Amino acid sequence: MRMASRRFTRLTNGFSKKLENHAAAVSLYVAHYSLCRWHESIRSTPAEAIGLADHAWSIGELLDGALAVATPDPPPQVPGEAKHQKWLSLHDEAFDRSKEEFAKHFKTKYSGENPPIWIAAEIWDFGAMSFLYAGMRKADQAVVSKVFAVDLHVLETWLRSINVARNICAHHSRFWNKPNAARPDWPKASDCPDLGHIEKDTNAKARVYGLACMCAHLLRAINPRSSWCDRFKKHIATFPSSTVVSISSAGFPTDWEKANLWN
């Protein structure tokens, strides 16, 4: 706070001359820090992290809130309720727009009721699924992440990263030589030896190669007989030879195809 607010710095004429002014300045700083400022360490604002807000506030929203006429206090919000409501909205939207026959049948026969899990899981998109996992109890996250042999928090960042990449590709945006906006956390080499070859390679982890490594690792648990790794290597081998562009721009390290993960 001392580095960010002129009210606390030395050798300045910005100090508060009244206690009321000082309290107002501190309150404004704390509100901006909690509601507007995006924090790299938690990948959100503090208010979003504890469920007090469902998005990062703009300066306009902060000013509207600060200048609004006082109203009676709303009922206390249960931590995480805002995110849960967002998840329910994602679920309802996916179900409403589904054109699957089983979904149409359920809507017709059981109008107004929530679909069972076997129907719901079939209509979720990747965003809804990753949001669901992020909102689960830690104990339940641990059960799921154990199947994939990664830490529960690591899996949460992986799902978010894959979802962002999927959205970029779906909109035909450039991705092959850009870092992923939702950078994934990486397990230690001692926990996942096959991923250890890029544990300290920040460039590889944040780009297409890191995404491919995540998919290859997850597929080992989902479908051990999948031929995706072989097909992926053959596809990358078709990358044109050029003095202008290189596959290393996508995060591929030298001799990547010789890593245990791909064999």
C-alpha cells in the first residue's frame, strides 16, 4: 500500500490532512485492489477468488458503487455462490440450445425439470466442464485428478488452458506461435516423469507444444490405446521447412519426438 498510495509516501504533499479523507483514500485503494486489479498469483481479482464478484470491475463500476446512494444491506452471500450461479447459467444455456434427440425428448416429456447427469454431461461444452471442475470441493477434485496422476490444482489450470485454446481455434484465430493466455501450471518431474523434459522450459509450456503434452498425458488415462500421439507426430512432420518460420515458435524443443511421452 505504501508503494501504491501517495497518502503513505514520504516527502510528498499528497498526505491526508483529515482523518476522514485518509480513511476514504484507503477505502478506495482497498476497493480497487480487491475488485478491479487482476492478480497473477490467483489469476483473478481477490473478490472473484472468494466468490464476492463474478467478474473484474471496471473503474466505472467502482465509481458507480462508491457514489451510489446508500441502500439496505443485502442478505449475506455464501462464499462461492456467484460462481455457482454462473455455472448453473452455463448448464442451462447448454441444455436450452442442445439439438440432441435425447435432450429434445427430455424437454418435451419432463418440461421444467433438470436433466439427469447422463444427459447433462453429454451437452456440456469444454468451458462448462472446466468451470464445473473448478467449483468442485477439493476432496472431489482430488478424486478426479488422481485418475490423471496430476495435482488437483494443476488439472484445474490444464482444463482452463485447453478450453482457451479450443476457443481460439474455433474462431480461427492465430495460435500456433503465440503463448496461451491461460498459462498452465506444471507438475514436478518427480511426479510426472514423462512431462519432466520441459519442466523448466517456460516457452514450451505456454505454447502449442505444452498443450499437446497435456493432451497426450490426459489421453493415457482416458484411452491408453489411442493412436493420437503417433498421428500428432506425423502431422507435425509436415510442417514446411523455412528460414523464416520454425516449429520452435510453437514451443517445440529440439528432438521433442524422442521424449518418452511420445513413444
